[in-house]
Amino acid sequence: MSKKTEGEWITLKSFELFFDDAVITEIVTWTNQKIENVKAIYTSKAGFLYNTSVTEIRALIGILLFLGATKISKESTACIWAKDGTGKPICIAAMSKKLFLCFLCIAYALTIHPQGSSEDPMTSWHLFATYTTNLS
């Protein structure tokens, strides 16, 4: 692994002011719990979902910050992850479009159906499963 430049260290330390290891670990824990719940429901889709990691969550937050800072957050994911030279290389390098959409579905499911809700929290997961099946 190469040494980080001074600018990279400043960027990393700035990021960690808001998202330290404890916060990221908490996000990973709750996200993985949600993923495990979904895995139990979608047993017919073997290998469909995997637990996330600190690295993936940092990449997700970085992408969201990048999209907001560059004011391109209203572009479609198809445009952002386009591989014809018009996409955003930083997003393409950080994670796949499919994984990004998966994280958005998790966030959506958590927002509309908080922990303990009696409504079905997997409605958005069903939509995601259908959508990603069509991507393949």
C-alpha cells in the first residue's frame, strides 16, 4: 500500500471528524442486521446479498458527499455509472451501481419502516430484487 500524501491525510482526518470508526461500525452493524433479515426472506436468490464492511460504508458516504458537493445528486444512477466516458469515474471506482442501489434500498426500508413497525419493511427489497434481476 502506498503512503498517503499530506492532502490525502487531511481529507481522511476531516472525514473522520464526522464519521469516526465508532459511527461507521454502528452503521455497518445495523446495515448487516437489515441484510440478514432480507436474506431470510429471499432464500431463493442465493448469493443475492452479502454483509457489508467498513470500507463499503465509507465508500457509500464518500459517494453521497461527492454527489452532493458537485451538485449532481439529481442525475440518474445510469448516468453517474455510465461506462461510455460520461459517467463519474470516482463513483465507478468506489463501488458498483448495483451495490449503490442496494444501499439506497436499505436506507429507504429503514426510513419508511422504523424498527418495530408492524408494516412489511421488505416492500422496497422486493422492488430491488426485481430490478437487479433485470440488470443481469
